[in-house]
Amino acid sequence: MDDLAGKYPVAIKQHLVWGDMDAFQHINNTVYFRYFEDARITYFEKIKVIEYMQAHQIGPILASTSCNFRAPLAYPGTIQVAAMVKNIEKKSFVMQYKVYSEELSKIAAEGEGLIVYYDYRKGKSCEIPKQILSNLQRLESGNFTDNTVT
């Protein structure tokens, strides 16, 4: 079994849901984007993005996303969904995702999303706040615990 939790700063385990299957008897392609979103929000919670956004009205917005499907998933099953950040720029970063099937013992999908920082009051992009950038870099480097968050 591939241990995504040991390789990625965020990895969550989820059970596949019967209602997410389509007429072709596998998990519908649109559901994978929800898996990515679940991992992305877990990542954001870890680095205190939600708290910062509520206080300052500055936060991330998903500018684009993509998915490469590697193997079909079907109920019942369990997956691990992992996320990490690459290519940090002044106003944006790229988040990479992997969906690992425990039943198939392989990666079922890979994807990425371009995350742009956005000032919701001004209605335009902005620099990633220093506090969030610091938390993100610590999480990615493995030097992060909840009690080191500023």
C-alpha cells in the first residue's frame, strides 16, 4: 500500500459512496474534483487560511483545475486523497493532488489546481499574506505543528 500520509503534508482517508457512481458503474468523473476540494480545504484548515479569510476578507480562489484519471473507482472502496503545494509565486501557487485506491493498490487519479490569492473586498488578486505563506512553507517543509502557527 502506498502511504500518501508519509509523502504529502495532507492526506485524508475517505470511503467511496454508492450514490457517486454513474451509469457506467464507476465513480463519476465530477466527483474527483470534490475529492480534490476535500484535501484542499483540509490543507487550508491546517495553515489557518479559513481563519485569516474570515478576519481579513483575503483568501484563496481556485483559478483552474485539472484531473488525469488513471483507474476507475467503484463502491465499496476506500481512498486516500493527498495534497501538496508546488510553484509558489507572489500571488498564487499550484496545488497537486493524488487519489490512491486502497482496493486497487494504485493511484486512481492525479490532478492540480491553480490557487490565486484574492482580496474579496477589493475584488482583485493580491499577494499571499506573509502569515499564510509562512504557514504554508512550514507545512511543506515538515516543520509545522498546530502550535507553531502564527
